[in-house]
Amino acid sequence: MRAGAGAATILASVIDPRLLRDDPDRIRAAQDKRGLSSDVVDRALAADTSRRTAIAEFERQRAEQKQLGKLIPKAQGDEKADLLARTKTLAAGVKSAEADQAAAEQEWREALLAIPNPAADEAPAGGEDDYVVLSEHGTKRDFEAEGFTPRDHVDLGRILGAIDIERGAKVSGSRFYYLTGVGADLELALVNMAMDQARAAGFTPMIPPALVRPRAMEGTGFLGQAADDVYRIEGQDTYLVGTSEVPLAAYHSDEILDAATLPRRYVAFSPCFRKEAGSHGKDTRGIFRVHWFDKVEMFTYTTLEDAAAEHERLLGWEQEWLDKLELAYRVIDVAAGDLGLSAQRKFDCEAWIPTQGRYRELTSTSNCTDFQTRRLDIRGRFPAAEGADGQGEVAPIATLNGTLTAIPRTIVALLETHQQADGSVRVPAALQPYLQGRTVIEPVAPIGG
């Protein structure tokens, strides 16, 4: 039987419960690797014991209640009165046992939901600064050798008539903006180019809803450690998504997919909304860190056995994209303590931002293994073994996601990397057909104005 098969019948929406019961030290070690307390493991194990005890007690009393129910029609006189009295008392006990069972189930579920996907053995231990650089690509421009000081994207956006931050703040507040003129054209060009690349790689284009119900958000792990960054619509019990990963993961919720149709690859264009909680004082200038942005996201359903290989493929498509944009970038293996709740392993592609003098995240790709599919009750039906009877085995499958382009950050990297001394910006060859054939974006405002 495949690893984890049948666990969804115990309780969909969790890590594999058998892993917790059979190898709790592995989960404790995984918590330690993320820099998290392992107390949640003890809480989950205690809740599981209480849950099993409550189930057994409920079933015992319910069985006795059923047995008495069979005896009453045959009884007479005092015997019947005694049986009826016992039944009444037992009914109260059954009701109480049922409530105890429900409470124990809830405690068990909440404990399991608090446990992140165990990080891959290959993922570096530690926190945000403990990543490992896997490779570097492209050449950082030497602006000093070229004889001019590079402008940041805010100044370039003004000169080109591409970005209006002041009016964005006036209308919507801080961390909002308008893309204007060639800036709007640039977004549409990037989106169309990204969708074409993904379509050529076999992805099915999608435009998913940007509002989802709580189960979709919880099922993908965004109501755990990332809950403070999520916008909730009061009075409607819905959430604005911070990534189209959420509606794409929930697309096949409560479904059994034919394993012969895997991998299923989707690519979505969608708006994304993030509170950016905890980012006070970070990236306050410009459009690098904002509350709303558009994004093209790749998403895959595949087998657990193929998940690691698919993760490498998603990374390859991201690198292909950055190479087309002629950006200098590096690939990092994100440390366990910096992984999201659902990710087992994550690779980030970080582009060189000239005016910041450092690499910044532009894309990321995560292998979520069966963490999201268990929570959303998505399984695969695999062929029966040769000579076996039946329709085949139903078992968990994996999900993976990968950003192809997050528009504002991509625009930041493009403008700053390809700027010229006169304030114009060279357009990479691959992008030119999507930008009305432009080879250069020319200034429309005085450079010093």
C-alpha cells in the first residue's frame, strides 16, 4: 500500500495521522528543524488517546442502548419498567458520551492542524537567513563602469509615466499604486508572455476566484502561521486570496482523481491581496512590497512519487522565465524555519536589484506533498495490482506551486536592470513582441522633474 493510504478515512484535513502515531520523534525532529516547539506533538498524541477512549466509550454505551431496545418489546410488568428506566438513564449517558467524543475529535483535529508539513531532509535547518545558495545566473551590471548611477524603479516609473504611487496612496492608502501608460502595457505583456510559456509547457490556463470560503484557506495552510496576513471579508465568512494557489488547490477538493490523468497542471492569472503584517518599515518606497498585486501562478497535482521531480521542473520553468527577461538571479534552498505551513521544501529565485545592491525574491516554488490534499480530501485512484480484484487503490496525492511572475516585483527588476543613462529602459528581446514591438521604453517626463 502507498504511504499514507487510507488515512483520509480517519480524518481528512491533517498530516498523516499514522506518521504521528508510529514515529512521533520524526515529527518532533521536524518541529525542531523549523525552530518550533514540539509540545504540539505531545498535545496531539494526548488528544488522540482521549479521542480513542471517547469513541470506545460512546460505542460501548450505544451498543448497550441498542441491546436494551431489543429486550423492551419482549419484557412485561416490572421488568419492562426497569428496562425503560435503564434506557432513559443510558440515553443521557450516550448523549454525554457523544458530546465527549465530539470534543475529543475537535481537540485532535486542532492539534493536527497546528503541525506543519515536515520539512524535507534536504531542506536546510534554521531560519530566514540560513538558506543555501544553489546556483547563480546572469551577470550583474556594472553601472559605475558604464559611467552613470542607476535610478531606482520609483524614479524610473515617474520618468517613463509607468507608475503613480502618490495617487495610489491618495485613493487607497500606503502600499497601493497605479500602473499607467506603458506600466499597464508592461503588466499585460508580462502576463501574456507568462501564460504563453506555461501553455506551451502543457499547463491549462485558469482565471480563479479571488474570494474563497474558510475551508479553502484553511486547507491550503493559510489560516495557520500566515493568518495575520490574510484579508477577511466581515459578514460574509470569505477571504481575499494572497495567491491563486488557494483556489487552485481547492479546485479538486472532495474529489478522487484518476491517477492516469496525473500530473494535472494549471496556470492562473489572479489578483492577490496581503496585509503584509509584520513588514512595518520594510520596503516602504515603491512597489516591491504592496497590499495588492497581480500574479501568474503554476500549480500541479501529481503522485507522491513524482513530486520531487515535478518540483525541479517547476523551478526549471521559473528559471526559463527569468532567463528570457535577461535578469541576473540566484536560486536558494529555503531553510526549514522559513517555510510556509504547507511546504516540505521551497526554492526561491532571487533577482539582483541594482539600487538595493542585493538579491530579492522574485519567484518561489514549493512542494507541499500530501499536506494540502489531506486537508482538502483530494485523492487519486491508482490501478489495481496485476491479478487483483476491484477498481484499484485510493491514496493521497501531492500538490506543488510555483510563481511564474509577480507583476510589481518583476517590473522593479526589469526597469532597474535594463535602464539606460538617459532614463529609457531597454526591452528584452523575448518581451518585445508582447509590448507592441517596442525595443526601448522612452521617457515621457523630464528626468529631473
